[in-house]
Amino acid sequence: MPEKKTNKSGSAAPVIEFQPRDFELLRGLFESRLMTQEQATRLYFDGKTEAAKKRLQKLKALRLIAERERRVYHPAILYLTKRGFDCLAAHGKLGGYPRMAWHQLEKRAQVSELTLSHEIDVMQVKAALSVALRATGRFAIAEFSTWPMLYQFKASKPRQAGHYGSGDMVVKPDGYLRLHEPVRLPDGSASDEYDEHLFFLEVDRSTESQETLALKAHGYRDYFQRGGLALRYGYKAEDYKSFGFRVLMVFRNAERRNNCAETLLRMNPPVLTQVWLATQEDVLRDPLGAVWMRPQDYRDATAGSAFDVSRPVKGVYRRRPEREEWVAAKVEKHMLVKF
């Protein structure tokens, strides 16, 4: 049980005996910079609202975490305080992260309302995936980071008018997920070996052009083919095929998702299977279910129809609800991992 000690003013100051979960939460806030109380409850308290509420109140009382100012009825958004940052450093919990002074972290947490909405959406997807993966009892999350700086990379710009664009571009993923799946022995038991599943995450809020999304897709393909991920893990670039990954793009609605599928199919060469697309509603409801569509699946679903991507694009863009209905009825979707 927490004890109380007397501070200089003579009043009782709360103290707690730290639990591993406390450090996990503080590290999570250090990395993600912001998350709602509901997301923290799902990620670190197994969805137990009352237990989360009590523990978070203690951490707030110790001024290790705090809440952003918010309007009435808006969700509580947590962030790491300087005292929380110092606590992590004092307990040696920041190993593996870039060395940062407090003023750098404090500046990083000062985000606009637009950026805040995007960060919260990213954390919603992370929470949904994390909870679903834990529930399987089969997959171990080796890494799940939503700090773009930790996984950003350079990629060559695509060809334009028969030549390469000048220089490289920097791709900053919204997230990176590395899963371990134990290899099953003939008797059905798990061995000491495991298969690895690698994913990058992009959460779209309909603020970027389709051309920008296509540019990102090109960047990921270039990164893979040049062995970027293989090099990151200490292997040779020639070993790139052993480090295949999927790019998960999450959209606010089916129209936006289908537009992206068309854009990726019209690239030269087209992106067929490396990028997996889904709506935010589907991912939050059932992230491991058959909710993911590849551009190749969209191509097959629309082949020979009025929405066939081989047809030339005419005029300005207009909404086509009938296309969304057609795709919903015809497209084959996939589960993220096989059970």
C-alpha cells in the first residue's frame, strides 16, 4: 500500500512503490508524447477502468504525468512531466532511446490541434492492435513504436520524366510494429524459435494528397529493395528479402481508401501487395479480422467494370458512391496475421 510522508510544509505528500506497469506507462508517454486516458487504460491496465483511474490519480498526484487543458466533454489527454522524465532517467528506463534534454522533449509535446488529432488517431490504432494481439495469446509484441524519428529513413525519389528526382526524400512512419510468433513443433507445442512479422503504419486523416500517399508508398518500396531494414538490423543489404514488411494504411472512410488503391495501381510500376489498406472504423472494430485490402484486390474487384483502373481518368474528380458499394460487395479482404 502507498505510504505518505511529510513534506517541508508539513502536509502529507503521496509516495508509491513503483510497479513495472508504471514505468511502461511513463515510457509510453515519453515515446508517444500524448495519449488519452482511455488509451492508457487499454494499453497498460487491460481495460480495467477503475484500476486505471486510481493508479493514474496517484501518478498525477506525484506530478509524474499531467493532463492537457481541455474543453468540457473532451477526452482527458495525458502527457509526461519533467518529474516523470527525470524519474525514467533516474531508474535507467530510457536505454535504447536517443539522448534528449527535457527542453527538447517539452517542445516535442507542444503540438497543434491538427497534429494532436492525428496523434490520437495513431494511438487509437496502436491500442486496438495491441489489445487484439495480446488476446490471441500467440503473438508477442517485440516493438511497437509511434515515434517517427526512431524509424525514419531516406529513400530515392521516383523517376520523373525519364530521370530520377534530385536527391533523396525522408519518410517518417507513423508507427512500426514487430511481432514474434513461436514456431509450432509437430506435436503442436511452441519451440524456442519464432517467425517475425514486420509492419509500418500510416494513419491518414484526409489532409494529404493522393500524390503524397503514393510518394510514401514508393519510399517504402525503395527502402525494402535497397535493404534498408536489413541494414538496420545489422545484416547486408543483399539480405533484403529476409526483411519483408507490409505497410498498413488506415483511412477515415472507404472512399479515401479506394482512391488510394487506384493511385497505387496507377504508379509505374504499380504497388500491388506491399501496402495493405483499411478504414479506421474496421481497424478499431476488428484489427486482426478480414478487413485489409491490397491494391491488387481492388484491381481484381473492379476488373471489367465501370471502375476498372485500366480506364483513362477523365475530367475532375467526383465522388462515386456506387463505386464504394461495388467494391464492398466484390472485394476480397484479408486477415493481418494467420491463426
